[in-house]
Amino acid sequence: MEYAFSDRIKNMTGNAIRDIFKLLARPEVISFAGGMPAADALPAEQIREIASQVLKDDPTGILQYGATEAYAPLRQSAAQFVKDAAKVNCSPEDLFIISGGQQGLDLACKAFLNKGDRVLVERPTYLAALQIMATYEAEVHSVNMDEEGMLLDELEEKLKIYSPKLIYTIPNFQNPTGRTASLERRRKYLELAEKYNAVIIEDDPYGLLRYEGEAVPSIKSMDTVGRVIYVTSFSKVISPGLRVGAAVAAPTLLRKMIIGKQATDVHTNSLSQAIIDKFLRLGYMPEQLAKSNKIHSERMNKMQEMIKQYFPSNVKYTRPSGGLFIWAELREDINTLDVLQKSTQRDVAFIPGSHFFAEGDGLNTMRLNFSNSSFERIEKGIKILAETIAEF
């Protein structure tokens, strides 16, 4: 049968990470592809105990429908979490709970974008954000970056030319590059957004995954007029499977996003929300962060050591201070889609960098995730990748 699909779905492509996950069903595959936290960093025992207690305390209420805004106790504890993590002075009424950070991006785009509206993004940027923007048939333009964030002259030039509604940025340990925007760049982003009347989506799932150095204040912490939508998630710091995040925005904007959520999934899973709330209230987060950051930093250092040892000397790669990713740039004539085709034959997977570019270029780049592989698998996988790259 021939189906009359909508233009928006016909123009969309699948998410490369989700597609590669099908390959990862084979346990022998060494995956540097996903953005998953380390399996041994997940607080499985604490979550099991909390879930049991939640169901014991409220065996029927927690299984019923809930308010779209949030499970009320979590709205309070999440507000305190955001205050502590991002230095954002928000009350419970300034945020609502979302089904993972990605839903926050979707709801922000739903609130603002009509077909043909323009958005500025970092070059490269999170591939799922590009996918979401394509859903709303937006016109996406990218801004080149250096080690401190988006290039300000180029950002202002494109704000002048395109008059975008939204600027999308991941200022902490950016996905895919691992870069962190400097405080001065963050201030200038806000100044330029004010000057050219754009709204900033500040996507911050990685901010607490800092392994060295001092945290940089969030853009939202400097926002005095409601120009920044701050989106965070508990996926990287507690559990991605629970699908819980939070969005902070000005009241008028928050209300529009909440209406959009009502039409999407009614509310975030109540049991998951109650588990996150208890986790925060019981004071487990500091110990959890210390544990997961230790594991992840050791694996990051191991991967950097192996890249230095095995990769060709002309490969450029980032040396982040946190997050989950290392970004590598190969010789310009090498297409990492071809590298992936060969490396998967030897059971090693990664994400080719072209998926992170709005224009589809960056063919000689790759994103490597270090968090979900043991030392042994990191060494073996990087060695195989190096041998594969050497074939080109």
C-alpha cells in the first residue's frame, strides 16, 4: 500500500545513533557510538530500593494520571537542584518536568517554530536537535566554533542576515565536540540575543559531568528578561531509562510549553518522577556524581591515551574537561562513513561526524563516546579504528 505521508515526516531521516543501536545488540561489538553513561555508574540498587518504597507509600496514587507540570514534590526538589547546579534563581513555578532533555528541545521548537522559521545552531551540533528542527520544517543555519564557543563575529553576522527566532547552544561539554563555552562568550550570546530579539535554548545535560576545572555560570543565570530557556536532564547523572528532565523559562513561555506537553504525552512518567525526587531528597546526588565522574574521567583519559598512542599523528582531537565525548578530525580526503563501514566489519562502532552538521558536511570527522566501555575495550577498539583509518 502507498501511504500519503506528511511533508515533514517525508523530509526526516532516522537518528544515526538509534540506527546503530540495532548493531549493538551483538555483545561482541565495541561501541563508541552512544551517549550512555557507564553501566557500573548507574545507581541500580538505590533506584530499586526507592521504587519499592514509593510503591509502598503510595501504591495507587503514583500509578494514576498526574499533573502535566510535574509530580509536585519533584517540582520543588528539581528547582533546588537547578539552583545548585546552574546557579539559576528559580522557584518551583519557574520550571516543569519533561520526559528527558530532548523533549524540552521539542517543546521549545513547538512553541516557536513555523515552517521556514530560522534557527542558529553551533557547527557541529547535537544531531537529535537537528532532527527536531526538521520536524518543524525550520531553516537551520550553523555558526562555526573554536575552543571557547561560537565565533562572535559570525554569530552576529548571521543574526543580522537571518533574524532567527532561536539560538540553540550546548555550552557545557558540547555534544559532539566536548567543548565548553567561556564565560565571556556566554555573556555575548545573551547580549546578541537581546540586540537581535532571539530566544536562546540552553541545553545542559552535561554540566555536572565536570572532571577538572571550575564550573562556568549558566547563560540562564545571567538572564534578567526571560530570553533563555534552560533545559537539563537527569539522564546522564542518574539514569537515562527513567526519562526525566526539567525546563526553566519565563512564565508566559513556560505555559505555552506545558500546553504543548499536554498534547504530547500528558505528563512525564509519575513513578520515574517520584524516584528522582526521592533520590534528590535522600541526598544521594553528591555521592552519585563523585562515583560516575571518577569512572567517566578515567575512561576519558584512557581513550585519549590510546588515541595518542595508536591514531595517525595528523588526527586532531579534542581534550575535554568533562562530558561524554571526544571529537576527532581526520585527513580531509577521508570519509568517516567509509571508515564506519569497515570498522563495523571488525565489530567497532562510532558516529560519523557528518550527522552533526546542519549542512551535512564534516565528512572527515567522528564522535567517540568513552563512558560505556571498559579499559580493555577502549584499547582494543581504538587500535582497530586506528588500523582502519590507516587503510585510507
